[in-house]
Amino acid sequence: MNLRDVQKILKAEVLCSEHLLEREVETGFGCDLMSEMLAFAGSHTLLITSLTNEHVIHTAEIMDAVGVVYVSGKQPAKEIINKANHNNIPLLSTPFLMFECCGLLFTSGLKGCKRDNS
Amino acid sequence: MNRINEEAENKPQLKLEFEIKEKDFNVAGEAASKVKKTLQQLGLTPEAVRNIAIVIYEAVMNVVIHATCGQLKVIIIPERVTVLTEDKGIGISNIELAMKEGYSTATHEIREMGFGAGMGLPNIKQCSHKLNIKSQVGVGTVLEAIIYLPSKDEKG
């Protein structure tokens, strides 16, 4: 699936980099711990989180994430959105809570990351 | 540690340095991001770039969280990249324990930022080929992580 599919499934608002929604999403990773993402998320992964600080953007950039979904309708501050936009990281905000968000994507065919992903 | 630095002096090398100040949480991501861009321009493999960026992010985050100040040096030579952090601070009393996944002495405030889950040093070890940590309680810590680079023939 691509980010446009993700947006539809999650009824998500696109916060930036809308022109990159054709990007293919290979795996999903839901977590609020950045070190877990750094340890286990593969590349071309969609990061799903409720954390809205700048570390999420740095982590996404380092991991070559395809984009970030904020759950529970959360949205980061404007400067963080600008930073993501500058780094070509699409940000989406979904009203669904973490469990439902991951469940919706999983049942639509998106696979999770494995522990030995690198 | 000295042996490696002396050997590196005779080869073409690129050295990147960053000052790390107390509670300057942004410096970790920014340093990792800057080095990542430099390494990409140098044509390193995506896997090597990613591993080095993760090591930098986690190592600098450790300095910001636990120490009062420090320095990051990234030394790039054709065969390998060395990530070196030196800090002044409380030090690590039990390195073996600190290496265990899930062990952390970070505060609730740090955890709320998404760090302090006890994955920092295990992540650094996972992403590097060699890891040396020297620490003195009440003085500070020196961390050296080495990532060997595949030769051009091996890149495929």
C-alpha cells in the first residue's frame, strides 16, 4: 500500500508533504519509544506514534521512514511540521487510537517489522 | 584507543566535531542528521549510513541525558568510521548492567520524550562492530564505537 491508502484507511489529515503520498509503505511500526524504533524499525517503514516532539522527526529521518502517523488526533507544533516538510517526511494525523490504528493497517495488509530487521 | 587514532593519522580522513551541552536534547538528532548527509555524499552504503547515524543519535543522547557536557567526534577513513563521545559527568558505575536491554537510570521526564528505555547502549552495540566504553564514576565516560566499511568491491 502507499501513503495515500494509509490516509484513506485511517481517515487521516495530511499535515505536510502531501506530494509524497504515492510513496510505498513496506512495513509499519507503532511505538512511543524512539530507541525501540532505532532498534527494530526497518527502512521504508511507516512510524506510528503519539509522541509529537522533534525526536520523532529526527528518528524518521535517520531511519529513512516513509512517513509518520500521529494517533489520537495529535498534531505536532508548527515548527516541527516545517522541519518534517523540509526533510520530505509526510506527516499524517488520525483520530484513531494506537491499537485501532495499527489494527486497521494490519488488517488492510500492512506487515509489521521483525526484530531482526536491519 | 590511541593505537587506532595514530594509525588513522597517516590516511586521508575527515573529522566532524560537535559540542554537547547539558540538556541540549536537539543536538543528538541534529548531529546524527548532519553526519548522515555527509556520509551519503561520500557514497557509503545505506546500511552503514543508518548504523552510524543510530550510534551517533544514541551516544549523544546518553551524554545529554546523563552528563553535564561533552564532545562528539566522528572520524571517517576509507576503511571505517569511528564515533567517539567524551563527557564530564556522573559516569557509569556498572557497564555490564548498563549494556543490558531495558536497564535504565533515566528519569520520567526523559522517558516522556521517548528515550531512557534502556535500549541506548544495546542499540549502539548492535549497530557497531567494536565498542569500547571507559568510565569513571564522578568524572565521566568515553565511548568509542567503530563501524567497518565494506570495500568498494564488496558493495555489490
